[in-house]
Amino acid sequence: MKRILVFSESDWFAPYAGAETYYLRNILERLASQGHYAAVVAHQCPKKPHLVPWLPFTPKRPTLEIANGVQIARLGARPIYPFLRRMLLSRLAKAGKLDSQYDLILHVVTDKWVDFSPYTHLPVLPVVFALKGKTRVRPDGPVIAATHEAEAQLARAGFLANQIITAPFGIDSVDCNEPMDSKPAIALAVRRTGPFICALEQLEKARPALTAYFATNAQTGRGMRQLQSTQTTVFPLSCASTEPGTPSFDASCRRAWFGVCGPGLEYYALRFTGAGRPALCPDTPAAREYIIPDETGLLYPYGDARALAGLMERLLNNEVLYKRLCMGARRFAEERTWEHTAALLLGTIENMT
């Protein structure tokens, strides 16, 4: 059994959790199911995430939770998280619990490359998704590259080829034979609903009686009422699973004809691909990590509602293109599995310990 201490700025229950926490959740839950121990140290989420500043709306007391075998400790508000992390490391080191209770530190690099050497002699395994320009790297050991962009950045930063372990995002493949909705249905994962509501309004003119499944935390009431003939269902935007017995966005992905991802949520394309559905993503570098353009999905110009509406109508009208993209999504889902990614990370941990 490996005992892993994970430092990540947020966890997958955060209202605005992103691709990093989605990756972390899928890896750690699989390691926990194999008998390994993982403890995640993250910051607290504000009670009202759409308001700023964060501090007055964040719980003051640290919280502890166990989810699917993974222990999650939340220290405090995001602005003071680096300070609380150093305080926690100092206390664990003085008590002698850091080196005795854990085998390795897994560090999710988002902004700063943290130096753990003043606190512990444990091996540290960084997980990188994309390096920022001001991030100073330490090419002194193995590193996990979760994206091809991170792999190229680490190579330019001085890491040797045998130090970089590429462990890309996996896909949860599901039964693709589940019946779809009889009427056209679209699943959308977006942070801001405005441009996508505009695209659906344009699509309504050619395709009335649409069904739209929205995964979003935006205030959607007024915008949703603008859709005259579209039946809409709204789900919270979260990497975490919903409670048993409640409707889930993943189930809607399987019923939908195809999916649409908004900026910053390109990784939701993996959910559509896992269900054997094409995904429409903004033309960003992140989108190319999760789909193969013209094979598993299509790219639309960033912020262009008219172009997005045209692509959606094209998928609804062109049966040959739609079936080709569905087949490509199924093949892609079979090639990229979370089990393979977790095995790569576990093999690296075993070699380091």
C-alpha cells in the first residue's frame, strides 16, 4: 500500500472545479479502490462562489471529508492557502508525522513550483497540466505531464525525455447503445450561458422543439426564458458525482445527440466521447487535448454564436458526418482509459519509493 499526500489548490467538490481536479479525482479514486491511501490538502470553497471577495464567504474552520476512499482536508480561503500549506507542513515535520506517515508527496502544479525540501525528505512527484510564464521549474526528478502541451513545455524547461511521464486524461467509457432522445437533444457544459443561448435561438428557427441539457453555475433564469420552444434542464457544474437517485448530467450526455463545451470546460468533451457522442469545442489549445478535430468532434470559433449554430445544424442534418464522428468517439474512448493513466502514475510512484 502506498500512502500519498496530495497538495492541490482545489478539490473536485468545488463549484468551479476544473480539468485538474477532474483528473485528480479519477486517478485517486482508482488508486484508493486498489487499497492505496491518498489524502488531499486543498483550500475551502466560498459559500457564495459567484461573489467576491472570497474571504468573508469562506468557512473559517478547516473541514475533513472522506469521499470514495480519498481523504480531503480543506484548510482555508484560497488567498491564504499557500500560507496555511506551509504552516501544515511545518507542524507535520516538527511532529515527525510527515516522513513516517507518508511515502510520497503528489503536487498539482497550477501556479508555483513548491519546494518541499525544507520540510521533508520524501520524494515529490509534480503533476503538470500547463506551465505559466512565471513558473520556475525544478528539473531534478520525474514529473507527470497530463497534457501534450505540458510535455512540450517541460522539455523546453530542461527536463530530460526519460524524466517526463506522459499520463494523459482518460475516458470513462459507457454503454453507447443506450437509446437517445427521440427529438434532437444537445448537452452543453458552459460557464456563461449567453453566447450559447444565442446559438440555440438561431438553431430554433430551423429546428424547433429542441431539448437542451445545461451544466452550468451561471444565473440562467432570464436567459433560459428567452428560449421559446426549447425544453431546458439545468445541472450544477461540478466534477463530483451527484447523489444516488438524482438526475445527473452524465446520464443526459448519453441521451443527447451531441455535446457542446464552453471555454474553460473543454475537458467535458471526454464525457461526451465516453458516451460515443461528438463534441463541439472552442478552437483553443486545450480543446485539442480532449478531441481529435474532424474525427471525434468539431471546433468552432471562440465566441462566435452564429458559427456554433451552423455547426450544430450541420450535425443535425448531415447523418453521414454524425455517424462518422460517433464511431471516431467510440474508438477514441477505447484507446484512452483512466485505468491506463492510473497505472502509469502508480508505476512512477512505486519506482520513486
